[in-house]
Amino acid sequence: MRQHGIAGVSARTIAAAAGVNQALVFYHFGSVDDLLAAACRAGTAERVASWSGRLAGVRSLRELLEVGRALHAEERTSGNVSVLAQMLAGAQTEERLVAPTADALRIWVDEIEAVLRRLLTGSPFAEVADVPGLARAVSAAFVGLELYDGVDAAGAERAMAALDQLGVLIEIVDELGPVTRQLLQRKITKATRRP
């Protein structure tokens, strides 16, 4: 997909790249879409595994953003951003790509959710935060920023800087004294109570 784009991927181009007979694509995977789905899942699992140690060491939301920046740079250099964009675009019209593309994204979401759960434990934001939803929002934001960066690098950098500012705000709140934290906690509880 990096070389030909999703529209140019066929059993013939895959077989030529692998140096095998194109019938093997259908024998092992059933279709080109099924092969792309398997490659997407396997590639994502491999990338998440390579970053999981670094994510496990993250101690703040700002550090998570730093890891996200490094990951973004590596994914762009390797061509993975382009592959993801093509899988997402292909999933809009090809039903067989929807589930595997969502599954691949879920691998990242699960990893980010674990980090967020750990980081938000004890924070006044823990009560109000829907951590699974937040993990999806973070993942979607990074996918969007990766795609946005391809057309407006300066705009993507400003968006990253804005996320960093939110991280600073959360750090400040987390460092407040116990009385102030209790007041904030009450305000959050009151604001999030459903009528």
C-alpha cells in the first residue's frame, strides 16, 4: 500500500512484491481485502508491542503527549500514517475492511486506556472522566493529527501545543493542596451530577 496505494493493491502487485504466485494470496487469505485486514491487525499489534514499554513508563499526560509526538514522527517516516489513512478510507466503502481497521485501532485504544487509567488514579478528574471514551478521543485525535499533518504541518503542531497546555492545566490541578482539591472535587461532583 505504501508503494501503490490501496487502489493499486491487487493480488498481482502483492504476489510480485512477495515473489510468489498470486494464487497463494487467495489460498491463504481468501481475498486481497482479507490479506490487507490481516496485515493491518498484525502490523498494528507489532507497533503497539514495540511502544508498550515506553507507554508503561509514562508518568503524566504531558509525557504521554511526548511519547505520542515520537510515535507520530516514527509512524510518518515509516509510511504507516499513509497506510492507516488508506485503510480508513477503504473502510468507508468496503465493508470487509471496517471490522479489521476498527480492531487495529482498538489495539491502540486499549493500550492508551491502560495508561490513562493509571495516570488519572487519584486525580480530581478521575470521577468525571470516561476513561474508555477518553482513550478513544485521544486515539481519534492522534489519527486526525497524523492525517492533518500531511496537509498543514504548522496547524498540526499548534494542535499538539494546545494538547500540551491541557496537560499543564491538569498537572497544576493535581498539585493543588488537599483543601483546594476537596473543593474542586465537590465542584466537579456537583457539575457532573445528572438532574
